[in-house]
Amino acid sequence: MVSKRKVPLRKCIVTNEMKAKEELLRVVRNKEGDIFVDPSGKKNGRGAYITKDMTVIEEAEKNGVLNKSFKTKVDPTIFEELKQLVIGK
């Protein structure tokens, strides 16, 4: 009997929905305090996940959800990078 592999789920910080990691984008804050987008999902640091959807990313930018999650000011270029990843998927 072949067992099915467990799909890792993560919670979107905007919609609070549990989704598979493939459906989300990861933003990371490392020990040095740098905040960047992690397309691989494997970099060290505290991660926050956002659904791969333009409206969700725009809502995160408007509401400052990443600022609250990382307890610091997030550069607007992070949101531009997230939008480019959604467009280029």
C-alpha cells in the first residue's frame, strides 16, 4: 500500500486561509533585519506567506499586514517584487 505524501500547509497573513505552499509567496526577515521575497521558500529567517493573487497583495500593501507581522517598516519595493512574481507565474 502506497501512502500519500502529506502536503505542507501554511496560512496566508491577509486572508487567514490555510493553503499549500505552492499557492503562496514567502516574504522573509532574517537576523540582520533585511526583508526580502523568497521564491524558493527555503531561506533562513522568519517567514510570512501571502496568497499568489494580485488583489491579496494589494490588500496587504494597503493594510500594512507585513509591517505588523515583521514589526518594522516594509519597503514598497517588496510589494512590487511580489506583484512581478504573480504576473510572471
